Amino acid sequence: MKAKTQMNEQEKYELENDNDESYFDDEECTDSDIVGAKSLEDFFDELPNVTELSKDVVISDRLVNGYKIINTADGEKKIPNYMKFTCGQMSLQQLESYRRLIKTDKQNRTRGEIDFYLSIVKNHCLNPNFKNAELIKKSGCLLPEDYIQKKLTVGEIQRLAQEILGFNGFNKTINELKQEVKNS
């Protein structure tokens, strides 16, 4: 079952108005019945390009940038200001190139998993920009991958990569991707 935060407006409407008579049933409703309806071509023409889309995510309770103090009946309460990372778009071709980093050897051991995650984070995290040469140099690193590993835990790297994959519609876990590599 989808989490409520991941539902689109149509699904929310249907859930809130759960009854036998669906307003969105094709037999009962035509495009002309819907206020503001457009042709599919017009709809897609007005849709923003996917390269313009992004999503902010929180990946760890370790990454806090200050607190907001609010007054409650029980006194002051500190609300953490979690750092948000901005996920960007990924093409299917890019995902395929990252998937090639995962290898399974003759003993059925998986190699390249961290490279898979690092490639995704390096190339599709828009903020912070892990490819920023000044930040990399300032931290004493030579490569973006070194910088990422210096600043984030392995779990945070994995979580951020999975958030980026999910944002791009690739909701498969690394284990599912590994299984596909093994079977190919």
C-alpha cells in the first residue's frame, strides 16, 4: 500500500470519496464534463520538462542545522531543522550505466554496490553539489566520491541514492537490482 504522502491528487480524491460511483469512470464522464480539461497533447505541452523537476529530502537525523523553538503548554520545545538534500532527474541511460557498476563474481559475491550509490549521489544530488571543486579541495579530497564518503555515512549515502532513485520512479531496492544483474 502506498504511503499517503506518495499519493497523487487523483488517488487522494478517490480514497477520500470512496464509493461505488467513481466520478472518474470513463463511462460516466467525458473530457468535456471535466472543468479545465485539455487534450493529452496540450496537457503534455504544458507539463514541465522532467529536467526542471527536483525534490527536497531528509536522509538522516544526524544532519541538523539549528533548532526552531516553539512554546507549548508544557514549555519550550526544540524542533530540529533537518538538512535537506535536493534530488535531481536521472535518465534511463544513466541508471543503466550505474547498474553496470554492480558485478557478481563466481562465488556469488556482489561488488560495486558503493560505486553504484556514489555515482547516483554525485550526479543527481543538486544541493549540495558534491562536484563543487572548491568544496572538494577545501576538505582535502581529490574526487567527489572521496568528499561524499568523508561527509556522509555509508547509510546516508545509500539512503540519499535510494531517495534519488525513488524520485525518478526507480523504486527497486539494491537487492532487486543485484538479482537482475545475477540473472542477466
